[in-house]
Amino acid sequence: MNDQPRDDIASPAPGTQATGLLVGANYHPHDSEPATWRRDAAMMREAGITVVRLGHLAWDTFEPAEGEFTFEWFDECMDLMHDNGIGVVLDIAVRPAPLWLHRKHPSIDVVDPTGNRLYANHRYMDDVGDPHFRAHAKRFAEHLVRRYAAHPALAAFGIDNEPGDGPISYSETVRSRFVAWLGARYATTDALNAAWAGQRWSRRIGDFAEVGLPTPAHKGAAPERVLDFRRFVSDEVNGYLTEILDVVERHAPGVLTTSNMWYYSHGRHFDYAPLAYTGRLARAGNGFYPGESIIDTAGLRASLFGVARIQYENTTPFWCTEFTTMTATPGSIRKSAYASLMLGNQLVCGWTWQTMHAGEEQFLQGMVDWDGRPNRKLDEYRQIATEFARIGPHFPYQPEAEIAIALDFPSQIASAAMPERHDDQALTAFSAVLDRNLDTRVVDLARSELDYKLLLVPGVLVLDETAAAKVRDFVERGGTVIMSSYSATLDANGQVFATTRPGRLADVFGIRVGSYEETDKLNELAHGRTGIQRLDLEFAGRDITVSTPRFDVVEPDGADVLARAGGIGCDHPLITVNRYGAGRAVYVALPARGEVLGAVLDAEIDRLGLQRGPAVPAGVMARRIDDDHVLYVNLDAEPKPIELPGKATSLLNDISYDGGFTLEAFDAEFIETAPRTV
């Protein structure tokens, strides 16, 4: 099979530019015939769709048997897309591996924690660290990349799909690789036993060959060992993704790369930060699934947080390589699309074009029904495409954040033993900033330069020396840090600090964190009933009531107390502040709660003089895209009055405003303000 590249290079495909907005669809040509492709491409062109994502989850369609590549059928599809002015995001479909590869190399199979080998009935049932898998994946990637690197329809190569998804394998070959990883990390069994608390429960390791795989029996199961095993799995996922990127960069230098980087799936959640900070993915990307309700905005906030946690501190445009269709409430797709622009998104790529005829997702609603007829979702995408073409020259937006939110992989793994996970606290912190129409960046403490004015550390349970030093330096040179409960509790090995907490930073915060109290236990005495998690406090003139399972027992050691617990018959400090160097360290002695964190944020935003977003009513998202343009999205079911300092023009509706306008329920507006007079 000839896999030589095409030589008829034309103008760059849609999507390769760094400006403008793109609307696309996920398409599966291996499910249909060329006549259907031609019909669909014409419909896409008519609807304003300029990008399609192809190839994902289809390795054995390109290589039905080892070494037998069948690219000719796909050449026709690529040519067709180019003829219709549609650029292609071509996924390198290295997962799931074909069944012929599983049969040839059974070590690729996933083995469950009880030792049962699992047949690859479902997608992502592959051990990506297995050397046989990696060799074949790289070989397949080389053939695909060489074939299409110069195709005029190519907009980007996609690096895998949802690499954090799928079960972790507990096979003997995984164990042997884990042993080698531990040997490289610790060198001696003495060091390993110290890191793993081998003295506990008579579980000293006398020889590396005695190491077993820690299985997730329950939340408190050998936490140090579980943490190291998950680090090992993470390193293997990053290693295989890096190898695929190497292939693309070697055979297609300069071609854009992207992915549906759902690294935080509960299945094989890995640490994406090392790859994100290399900047090697030219367009960081993921699937955007806010749920199907237009009223409930919790899913939208979570999806926007997904963008932020994949983008990290990269300043290149973001691509939502999948975007909701399903049975989304009419208007909700458009609302979500405009909200995503405020995080720097450039591409809205609907999942999926056609409702599928077979497989696990045959009942997920696309833009086109089973019989090929378009439905209302395509109408909504057509509207988005028309409007995006109109306002595209002013996008993508480049967030200018003065606030950062720390996100930490070891803390996400270790916090499974806590009443709530670290990433849940991070989402709460993100939502609090988002609701104030301020830009923010998700950061990895050990890798970030922390060039911000305000840093939120929401339940960062594990704090190593590098991260602690970064926080200390940040405060010392004038930054303000807000830390919530559960933070700085464990060292890098996953063991509770034997020193005063918050570990390595107690002097920065000017406190001693001792034990914790469970709120419902104290409420039994205060209210004479069980199960009450209510906690009252007063902060900055606000009376606040929250529900929390626990709070820290804090002893000030130089810090000032800003708020104390009320209503539970005790007087525990809940919010403290300490001056350290040129900055301030605020400690909140309960897990992140929007009511409390929002009040603290408001006080610090005012004190620091942070640049606020446009003044809008509650429930409206807004960003000043540049000096002369503002984007608004109404998340609520009621119309909202928007005040303007003068005249403006709607670039969506081609009408003029003077002094303000009404933003209808769930609607979006993009205005150009009148030139300011001096």
C-alpha cells in the first residue's frame, strides 16, 4: 500500500489560521458510502461548517490486518472535503487497538485488579504502556501522517482521543514495568520503605521483586502506594502521547496538532500538566458537554472549567474538538458556544454530524437524523456559523488573567480519601471567579512562574518542596494567596506532615492547623439534632451560612482573625490573614464554598485593585474582547438590562444602541462601542 504524501499542495486548509472563529462537525465516513459523503459535504457547506474531525476510533478501518493499509477510500473523503472548502482535523486513531493486535500480543489486554484478563469488548481496553502497543501505534501513526501531511484539506492532526479514559491494567507486565519505575525513582528499598511507610502493618519491601500493584480496595488503601502507582500510570500515558507527537513533528513539521484531551476521566486520569507546559499541542482541545438544559448552568461552569484546566497557561487558541448536540434545549448550544469564547475558544465542533446507525452511541442525537435529514440542531449550528463568520475577525479572545487557580494531580488522586476531591474545590474556586466576569488561569504550582496578583489554592492536599517554595516566593514578592481547607496536609509521598500545618507554609500563613471538627457533631450540642452541617460566620459585614462536613481547628500564630465560626457553641477562627514579606496569605479553614470564597474574593479584588470586567447584572457573562468590543451572554431565563456609557452598534444584529439595551433570556450580544472622545 502506497502511503506517500500528496504533492498537490493548495492554499492552507480552514482552521490553520490563528484568527477567526470556526464551526465544525465530527464525521464518521467509515460508517457510510461516498454518495452519502457527497450529500453530507454539500449540506455542511450550505450550513457554514468549515471544519470536520475525521478518523477517530477507526484504526482497523485504515489497517484491517497487520501491515495492510487501505487509505485509498479515505483519500476520496479528504479530497471531497477540500473541494467543499472544509478543513480536516485528522485524528491519529491509535486507540482502541484492533482486535488482531490484541490477539497477536495479549499483553496489550487489560487485566482487572482481581487478575481477570478482560476481552476488548469496549473502546480504550488497551495497556498503552505495553511496548508492543507502542511499537504498532507509532508505526500506524507514521503511515497515516506521511500519507496526509501535505494534503490540502488537512487543518491539524489529532493526538489520540480521550487519552484519560479506559480502565487501568493490573497485569504482570504492568507490575514489572512499575517495579522498574520504582527502581529508577527510589534506587534502594530503604528509600522505598520510607516513602511507603513500610513499617505500617508489617509491609516492608525487602527486595523490589516483592512489590505488588496497589488495588483500589477502599479510600484508605495504602495511600502512598496508590499515589505512586497512579504517577507511574500517568508517566506511561504521557510517554506514549509524546511518542505520537514525535512522529507528527518528524513527518509533518509545522502542521498543527490538537486533541480531545479528556485527561481527567475517572478511568485513567493522568497528569496532563507536564505535556501542557511543553506547548507541543498547537491547539489544546477537549469535548465541551455542558448538559442539555438551558436553565441549569452548573454543567456550563464545569465545561468552562474543563477548557481552563486543559489550556493551563498556554496563550494559543483553544479548540473544542467536540461540542454538544444531543437533545440540548433549543438555544442552549448557541449560549454555550458564546460562553466558550470568553475562555479563548476558537472552534465549536459538534458531536456529532449524524445520529449513528450502530454501536454504543446509536441513540445520541446528532445534527442529522438516521435517515440523513437535518434537524433543529443543524439549524442552531447554522446560526452559530453565520454569526461567528460575522464577528470572527475580533476573535479568538486572549484572556488577561490576574488571578490563578492551582490544580495538582497528586492532590486529585489523594483527595479521594477526603469528603470532597481537590478538583471539586478547584471548580468551586473557578466558578467564583467566573461569576465575577474575571479572567483566570489554571496553573501547576511547580511549573508556573506565578506572574499573577492573586493565587487560589483550593484543597491542594499534596504539597512538595518545589510547589511550597513557589507559593512562598509568590507571597514574599507581593502576591496574595487564598488557601482553603485540606491544603498542604500531605508531603510528596502522600504522608501527613509531622510538622505544623499547613505543611512547609505555616509561617507564611501565620497559623497552626491542628485537627479538624466535624460540623454535625458540634451541631448536635448546639441544636439537639443529628445530621446538621450548618456553619455560620460573619465576614466583611456579610452574614454567611454554609454547609460543610468539617472545618479546621486553627490557632493564630501571628495571623489576624477575620471571621469566626458561629452557631455551634464555639469560637473557632475560620478566616485568617497574615502579612509575609510584601504580600498576604489568607487561610479559609473550611473547604471551598462559593458563598465564603466569593466574599473573600470581593475583598481582595477591591484591595488589590484588580481590573474588573464590564458592569452587568448577576447572571450575565461579559468580557471586553478589546478596547472597542464587548461580548455578553445571558445565562438566566429573565431579560437583563445592560447599561452602556454611550452609543454602540450590535455586530450580531446590525442595530444601534444609545445608553444601553436589553439582553434577552439566554441570548448573546456582541457590540462595538463608539469611539471615545478625549
